[in-house]
Amino acid sequence: MDAGAERRLDVNDVISVRAPDGEELAFKVVALLEDEEEGDAYAVLLNESEDGEESFIVTDPYGNLLEDEELAQNVLDDYLEFDEEIPENGEL
């Protein structure tokens, strides 16, 4: 994975992740989430395959995959819940 950089990710940044089968997948940052109480920050990234299938990953702000799968799922769930609340026109 092209991650672990010293630069923080930003929305629309793209990083490459090597799948277990060796294929390189491009994931685009779709959201940056911060927990102000805990001081933690996460990036939610999306890969859309040619057949329209979506895959998500969750990283720290520098593109390092989260090792805690439960935490990653909680962050993804929060993002998906928030994303459903945004109207089609993107205005809140």
C-alpha cells in the first residue's frame, strides 16, 4: 500500500492497496472523520470496481489501515449512517 506517508490524507486523495491476490486496487478518500472527545481521526476510502461493486477501507489520517477490525467497522458504520442522511443535492 502506498501509505504511511507523513502527509495527512485529504478528501479525493487516492491510495493504492495490494489485495491478498496481488492485485493493486485504487481507493479514494470519501470522508475524514474526527472524534473530538478522543482526539482520534480516521479516513474512509472507497474502491468502485468496473462492475459497480463498492468496497470500503478505514485508515488513520495518514493512510495506514486500522488493525482493530471492530473499530474500523464502527467508523464505517458511522460514515454510512451519516451518508444516508445527506440529501441528493448535498445540502444539509
